[in-house]
Amino acid sequence: MDDRLAMQGGTPVRTLPFGPSHFFGEEDIEILSEVIHAGTVSKGPKVAQFEREFAARHGVAHVGTVTSGTAAMHTCIGAINPDPGDEIIVTPWTSGGSVIGALLHNCVPIFADIDDTFTLDPADVEAKITPRTRAIIAVHLFGNPCAMAALRAIADRHQLFLIEDCCQAHFAESQGEVVGSMGDINGFSFGGKHLSAGGGGAFMTDNEVLWERGLIFSDCALPRNSSPYAGRPYANYFLAPNYKMNDLMAAVLIAQLKKVDGYIEKKIRAAQQIIEQVSDIEEITPQRVREGDRNTYWVMGMSLDTDKLTCDAWAFAQALNHEGIPAGGPYIGSGKEGPLYRNPFLSEPNCYGRSHFPFDYKRDKPIDYRLVECPNGEKLMQRGFSIQMQPSFDDEDVADISAAIRKVFIHYRKPIHAIT
Ligand SMILES: Cc1ncc(COP(=O)(O)O)c(C=O)c1O
């Protein structure tokens, strides 16, 4: 067997492409053609049907659909209606989409560290609370739920809003509770996630006040017929975007909602098999799932004991890619940019022209994200890698992924005498 890495001219473990991330078929075409034949494709009965079905699946009172996960997270912020300069506590390992809405609302993200679940460490969240804190965003990273009971208790103790970012974690569960049902108002993305229409998003809540505000916020604060402002004179009542979903997207989501449990079961099965097949490699630790939680593995996160390897996690992921495995740095496609606070939109800062707004609003000194440090988040930068999970993964795919991880590990492990 050729044990040279593919990136050094060896034979890749995997040459065949993997299967699709979603299965689109006759059911999707049928419901889409129903919408087209009805002659109206804007927000209509299919949006209403999807919102009802998605709410029922989560046991929450209200779901509103929007155009993306970023729009959903912005709507959550719009619903709680913070003031400029208010602080929103969030994890450093997430998509920019978790905080773009907060920034558009002139709020400032404050980063709390993560633990070995790659999600917020509740103790550090509590340590980061100040009189200007308004909310905590709990991002269920890669499908792995946050410590929701602890975060709920902290939010209640300090009278903060708890917002779940469920964009990557459809139907994950924290101690038997489905994500999206525990925060005050919570966001989802349907752009390439478990449930996908190639775009779209949703927010959900049981709180009537947040529901009304979210609904109006996501539709220009106009008095539409179905809105809580119905009957008022036509006007834009506060600053708000148009984030409305249309019936074409909703139709695909209705069809895909029937398939999503199958996708998730397959991803969980494949992830568990991979974890089992590399479990003898002590230098590789999968993202910890709290006992009693359900990770739905949009992506599988792992960390490496790089003290015992001759490479960092980024190089490890690159080598896996050359072996034909869809791997990335600690955060999917990204890697070198590091935790979110190192991204130029915060570190330069590159938000509003050349100003420091909102990081200097009513502060003696502007927040300088170049000085932020979350030690565990930094460690993950060196040690974390991720594998994109697909519902199409079969036993052979899983075996190839495990074999590639083992091959790359064997190549990069330090000889015993070299480990200090
Ligand atoms: C955790 C998280 N939040 C928010 C978003 C933004 O979602 P979208 O890409 O649909 O705007 C994403 C997208 O990947 C995400 O992963």
C-alpha cells in the first residue's frame, strides 16, 4: 500500500466524489409546480403552511420565515430592540451570520470562551456580563447543543434575553428539549443546512411581545393585513428591513421537512461510526456531546493533540482534503482567520466607514477586538478540524473517511522519543 500522503504524490484514499447533501426529487417538483400553477409566488399559503408545520415540530407557538439565517438572527435582535452600544454575548467560534444582525443594530458582540463541546462556557458567559449586556446568543455549533439549562439560569438571573442560534443544529436536543424551543427567540438558516431550500431562514418564539415585534421587524414595520399593525395608516413605523420569504422557498421546505429526519439519522449514524473507528487514536478527540444531548452533526468537529503531531490542525485538514475527504479548519471553510473576533469586520474595524462605531458609542475607550482573547477558542484554532457530514454517507464512505484520518495521523505523529 502507498502510505505517502496524497499531497506528497501518494494515492488518495478516496477518488470517487461523495453523494449529495440533500435529495431533491418528484415531491419537490410537484409542490413547486403547484405554486407556479397557482400564479402567485410571493408570500402566501405555502409560507403559512411551512410556518405552521415547523412550529408544530418544535412545540412552539410562533414561527416566522425570512430570507436567510443572517436575517433570522437579525430579526431576533430586532425583536428585543436593544439600544446602540448594547452588548450581546456570543461565542468566538461561529458564522459571522450569528452577529451581523447585532452589528446592523449597532450592538457590540462580546466574546465568551468555549469549552470542549465547542460551545459557550456558561461560567465565562457570566463573567462577561456588564450593565450594558442585553442578550446571550447560544450557538449550537455544528449541531451540538449549548448548555441550555445553565445559560437559561444565567439569563434569568441577570434579566437578559437568551437567543438560540439553531442555524446549524436543526432538531438537535438539549436534555430532551429540541433546540429553538428554549431561548426567548431563536433563529434558523435553511441555506445548505439539514433542512434546506438553498436559502431562507426562520425565527421562533413563545413570547407574544417578541413575536409581534419580530413579525413587524422582518417586514419593513409596515401595517400589512396579517400584521399586528394591520389597520394603521400605511407607513414605516420603525427602521426595519424586508426579509420576507416567498412561496417557492416555502414549498421546497415543506417537501424537505418530510425528509429531514432521514438526513439527520444518517448523519448521526455516520458520525458515530467515524468516531468509533478512530477511537483508538488518543491524539484525536471528537467535539464533546453532553450526556443526554443530541448532536445532529451538520458538521463533525474534532480536535488534535498537536503536541504529539508535527502539524497543526489546518495542515491536517489540508492533507485530508488531498485524500479526497471534505475537511476544513476548526470552522468549516475558514481556518486561518481564526476566532470571529480576529475577522476584519471586527478587528480593523470595518463596520461603518472609517469610524469605530458602534464600538466607541458612549464608551471612554472603543472596544478593541485585537485585544480579545478566549484561551480555549485560541486553542481550537491550532487544534480543531471539521468534516462536512452528508446524509448520503454509507458504510464505504465512512470507512474511507476513517482510513484517511488514520493515514494522515500516522504520517504526522511524532516519534515517541520526540514528544516532550
Ligand atoms: C451558526 C450560524 N449562524 C448564522 C448563519 C447565517 O445563516 P445564512 O447563511 O442562512 O445567512 C449561519 C450560516 O452558516 C450559521 O452557521
